[in-house]
Amino acid sequence: MGKRHICCGLSHLGQGGNMIKQFVMDKEGIFVDQMMPQFQLARAYVPFQAYVERWPPMVGLERGTIFPELYRPYVPYRK
Amino acid sequence: MWVYEKKLQYPVRVREANPRLAKYIITQYGGPDGELAASLRYLSQRFHMPTRETVAILNDIGTEELAHLEIVGTLVYKLTKDASIEEIKESDFGAYYADHDKAVYPVSAAGVPFTAAYLQSKGDPVTDLQEDMAAEEKARSTYEWLINLSDDPDVTDVLRFLRQREIVHFQRFGEALDLVQEHMNSKHFY
Amino acid sequence: MHEEQLRLLKEIMAVDFSLVELNLFLDTHPCDQRALMDFNNLCCQSKALRRQYEQCYGPLMACSDAPPRIPWGWVETPWPWQIDYGRS
């Protein structure tokens, strides 16, 4: 992730994809970082979103986001 | 500065007067995890963000929160404007009515007036962005509990929209945190 | 509010919401060319829709494309919380 925000002109799709691949799942199902010494303990990280597709304006408004990958509708557990 | 637009970010409909529901929803106007606290938090913190991207995201999410404050205010206004005194007495809204009539006032669901103690502006961008991510999660949870309390499908529809915004904002603050941490690494702050 | 006015207002709300989303995305991805292109296109769409709305129904912003009139349209047209948005 080191050079992400200074790579103007490069697609964030590729960078976002790379970033996710840098996390490798171990036997216990925990994501560990094997390649990137930049990932440090006692820090929080959220993977960068890549611009893949967007919903048309009216669908986006109805759902509260235009990004399908960020859409997480709430399912009430009662009622 | 800001320029006002005579429109809501999302259309607000309600089925009928429902002062009980208004009494719960007011918490997202002036409560601990509400839109006023969110807006003031981000618009205050933005002055001390270290990169162009992170100043921009705090400025623009802080601005969007003002639009959400207006949506929540509209919900409370529409849910109470046609409520009769009998309906108010029968609902939890009576205590609020005693102090404010049907006016929109920043309090929590339990009637605690808004306080700046709900937010922090710490001068450390990593600390501030972690607070912001937590704030988005707390607001998301609050919208979920409000959805559980809602008996008006039109109100629930608005609450779902606002809840989804918290998820998008969380993602953006997470990206901002990454940019700040990288910036500080490059400056050998750590 | 008449059906056609409401329809146009909702269309503006939808396009402007996409603009908010792309704006926030571009804040943390300022070099994403596709997002920027979409943002610029939607920005043009929003301006055209606003011009159409303001010419027919009055100002969305104080400084607007609404035709001049007395009394001033800004104080005459409904505020967003006063509008009945109809059935969903």
C-alpha cells in the first residue's frame, strides 16, 4: 500500500485489489499480513474501495448508496 | 461558508401523526450519537487534518451531516404537527411537550439537552479519525434500534437511508485513516 | 405540489445524491479518472435539471435561474419540510 496516494493516473481498481490480496487467511481463518511489513500492530486498516460500478441515480437514492459493494441492508431480528 | 438548497437530501414521508415515534427519533437530532454531534465533530476536526484528502472528507461528510440533521428535524416536525393533545398525553411525548410544545429542540430520547461533551476534537488526526469511525458505527446502531421501534413504514424507509449513509461514511473515514497513517510514516513520526 | 414538479424534484434529488457519493469517493481517490468523469457528467445533468425546475417552479437556491418576480420566489415557494412527497 506504500505508494497508493501518490500514484496519480493509476486505477484504484488494481490497487484496491492488490491491497486485499496482501491479507492472507491462515488455518484459523484469521487474515494475516504476510508480505507487507508496512502493516503494523496496534493500528486499524480499512481496505481502499475500488470504483467498479455504480447504480443509476434513482436506485442509489432509494438504497442510500450508489455503490453495490457498500450496500448492507439491515434485517431486524424481531418484529 | 455554506449555500442553502431548498430541498431535502431524501424525501421524508410519514403515514400519520406519531408523537411517540418522534420522541425516540429526536435522539438523532440532539442525542449522543446524533447528526448535530456528527456535523460539529467533523467540521471542527477538519482544521487540523494533515493531508488535502482528509481535510476534504471531513469537510464534505460534516456538510452532509447537516443535511441529515434537516431530515431528522423534518421527521420530528411531520410526526408531531397534527398530533392532538390527547395523543401527546397518551404517548411518551408529553414530557417533551411541556418544555418545547412541538418545536424541534436538540435533546436525546431521554430528554437530555445537547452538549459538546458528545464529541471530541483532539488535534491528533489518527485519534480523531478513529473517533469518527466509532461515531458512524454508533449512529448506525442507533438507526437500527430506531427501525426496531418504528411502526410507520414510511419513517422506517427514511431511517434505512440514513443508516446506510453511516456505512459509506465509515468506509471513507477508514480510507482517510490509512492516508493519514501513511503520511505520518513518510514523515517518520513513528 | 403537482405531480410533475414532484417528479422533477425527485430526479434532482437522485442526481445530486449520486454527486454527493462521487464527491466523497473522489475526496479519498482524487486520481480516479472514471469517478471524476462520472462526476462531471452528472454535474452537467444536475445543472440542466435545476435550470428546468427553477424556470417552471421557482428557486432551489437564492441566486437561481428562476424568472424574476414580485414577491421574491425564495420566500414564496415551500420549504423542504413543508412538502408532501406523496406515496412512495
